[in-house]
Amino acid sequence: MTTELSPRAREIVAVARQLLEEKGPAGLSMRRLADRVGIRASSIYKHLPDKQALEHAIVSTVFEELADEFEAALEHADPVGTMVAIYRRYAKDHPHLYRLMTEQPLQRDLLVPGVEERASLPARLLVGDDPDAGRALWAFAHGMTILELNDRFPPSADIDAAWRAGFDAFRRYAENAQ
Amino acid sequence: MTTELSPRAREIVAVARQLLEEKGPAGLSMRRLADRVGIRASSIYKHLPDKQALEHAIVSTVFEELADEFEAALEHADPVGTMVAIYRRYAKDHPHLYRLMTEQPLQRDLLVPGVEERASLPARLLVGDDPDAGRALWAFAHGMTILELNDRFPPSADIDAAWRAGFDAFRRYAENAQ
DNA sequence: ATGGTAGGCTAACGGCGTTAGCTTGTCAAG
DNA sequence: CTTGACAAGCTAACGCCGTTAGCCTACCAT
């Protein structure tokens, strides 16, 4: 269902998002959420069909927020670099949101329509004439982000340097495209 | 605890792995696992301290398997390309295992010692003299893999081409390293 | 012969998502 | 002014989940 959320539903989603950011995925239960909202768990179902829909509603708010920031970055001198920096920083500031957004197959009919496309502006912009390289760059950025979030690099790793190396590789590739 | 698993524990882990591959993460519950093994859920705790340890034991078997394949690839003419192909294929053949292995912070003291290092052979080999580029390449490979697994590319995307683009970018980068 | 231990068991706890079915207040139509 | 629909709350319950406590029994070493 792609139908608009009621104002009350939006309130609940906002509380859910806050709860997730604070306590992580294990902390976001229907009962705890209801507690914070001041109702009983079963009443949530008057506003949202199930937990999956709730999570997708949260994801939609994240997409919107990211899209706003990306679009603002268009003004910058180096929009590509700026957007990558925004991406990286957003994940660091909101790790649980970032995981929620990326670590599951999206059920697109549960998202606010159009919001995924808006948030994918950088992927489309960065290497506009080469969508394959654009996707590869996105994969790199996501890989770096999630591997860092999940503590998969050895402690000795210079993560900034890895970002630079990858970004350089793609920049050069885009420059000498043939 | 890094202590060795008992033979019985290894049996249970093997069944658990099979269950996960078949039914996905939601299908891997202590009760279902016990059912398959022919005991009660609580008895599992005689062999493994908790579910986290069970999952890490599964991950260890995956690391071992991957490491074996990687090491065999050393014989090949193009070990780097071969290893990337192995990586990609493994994820496609065992999506639930791949997710389990990558989508959470690892608790390294729960792994069989040394197994993570063995499985990271490609990362170390590929760009041996430039660990930063090695990590970036790994991030790219993981990003491509997980984004594809999670259905995040539009249906129109040419995923093979994206792999090629990224791989080329890194290869050129490694060639013109300064 | 005996006592410890490995490896089963039952029962239970507190949590989870979700559903069925009841109640109440608001508000529009007759 | 009454009435009836409906939105939005409630309680109770179902069947899952991971995990723990405490019991039993068979084996094996002293």
C-alpha cells in the first residue's frame, strides 16, 4: 500500500524512528513503541498494517532527509565530493537508520512513492553518462560505510585513506573514460 | 571463548548451517534446530553457550570454506580475477550465509582463531603493496554483492557491467600507482 | 562400588508480532 | 435530537522466540 499515512501514523513513525536511533533494532518493538506513544501495542495496528510497514515508513523519512541534503549539495563547487561526504557522515551519525535502509530487500510499494529516486540523485549525477560506473561507485561507498559500521576493517586500517583510494580510482576512471 | 568445539557441537553447527541455508535467518531458531537434531532446544546449550556463538561457529565454517577456495585460486593464471569471481559466486549460491557473515559486527573471540585472516587472503593479495586500495576493492566487491542480494539496483541495471567498471577502475588505479 | 560428569529432559520466564473482539467518543445524516 | 457509523483506543490471547533452573540417567574413572 502506497496510500498516505494519517497524521497520527506519522507521529508514531516519528517516535519509532527516535526509538530505533536510540536503542537499535532490538529496542524497536511494537510494545516499547506503544509505551512511548502512550497506547497499547495492538492499537498501533489501527494506524499501520504491520512492523514491516512501520520500518518502511521510517526508511521513507530517511530517504527524504537524505534527498534534501543531496539536493542542497548541488549548489556546491564539488557536488560529487560533497554528496559522498554527506553519505558517509549520515551513516556515521545514524548507524541504525543506515542499516535499516540498506540491509534488507526493499519492498518498494511500502515506500512513499518517488522517495527512493530522489535519494539516489548522487548515483545518477556522479557518473551521469556511465550508469555502470555510477552503480559501482555507489557499491564502493556502501561497502566502505557498512564494513566500517560493522567493524570489519582491522584496527590498524586507515579508513580515510581507503576512501580516498577508492574515490580516486573512480575519478580517474571517469576522466579517462573512452 | 575460542575453545574448540566438541564433535557433537560441530554436528549441531552443521545442521544449523543447513537449516539457515534452506529457510533463511527467520527459520533458524533454537527450537527448530533442536527438532532437526532430534533433541530439545534447551539441550543445545550443553554444547554451545548461546545463539550468537552458534552463528559465529557457522561463520567460521564459511570462512574456512572460502579460504580453501581462495587458496586453490592461487594456482590460477589470474588469481585476482578468479578470487573475485569466487567471492561473487559464493554469495549468490549462499545468500543467507553471506549475509550472516557480513551483516553484523563480528565478535572475533567467537570465531575459530585465524580463520578470518585466511579468508581475507584476496584483500591482502590483490593490492599487496597498497592496503588502502585493497580495502577499497573489498568494499566495492561487498557493496556490489550485498546491493544485488538486497535487490537495490533497478531492474534495468546491467550488473555485470557495473562489476566490470569497478574492477577496471581499481585495476587501472593499481597499475598507475605512484 | 561409587561418585562425577556429559548430555539428555520438563517446566517456566519474559519477550516478541499479531489477531479477535469489545468499548467509547465524535460527528454527520435523517 | 436521535442514531448510527467509524476511528481509535482497550484487554486477552495465540504461537512463536531465546534462555535458565533443576532434574534424571547412563557411563566411566577412581
